[in-house]
Amino acid sequence: YVFRYNGFLPQGDRGRKRSKFVLYKRQDPNGVKRSRHYEVKTPHSSQAILDAKQHSISYTLSRNHAVIVEYTPDENTDMFQIGRSSEAPIDFVVMDTIPGEKTGDNKVMQS
């Protein structure tokens, strides 16, 4: 797969290329898939939230009502993180352009 970041190139791009990242299959898949979901009245004391080994997301609808979605490992899926930070969990760092006038030469910098 190829992930492209189009960014912004002024008219007559002067030979510059847009960014592209090639995604390869991971040696050890790190994907997840939804396993189950349920509603709870006390989301902060729910077992899925308290268990650090259980991957789950809690959607709080009100003070006493939340939906919890649990996820399990998926050996058929790879996940990648794409972002602006150069921290270790980010697989691909996307650079930003300087805001403002877009007609001249833009310097590219990490945001």
C-alpha cells in the first residue's frame, strides 16, 4: 500500500515531489478488531476500564451511562500511526508547511 500526503505545492511545483510512504506488512501483526460492546451505568468501575491489558474504548453518554467497546488482537491486520510528532509510537511523521502566503517557496518544518 502507498499512503500519500499531498500537502501544498505552489503552481509550477519546480520539480518538487509530494511525500509518499510505502506501507509494508509487519513481521508481527499489531491490529485489533472489535470483540463486543455493552452499556454500563458506572463506566469508571467497569472491569474493561480497570484492566490495563484489555484494549477498550469507553463512550460516556452521561454521568451514569456509557458504552464500552472491547477489542481483541487481530492477526490479519497491521496498524500504523501517522502524525506530526516524532515520538516513538509514530510510524510516519508528516511535516507541515508554514501558514500564510502559499505562492512563494515554502519552507517545510516539523510542527
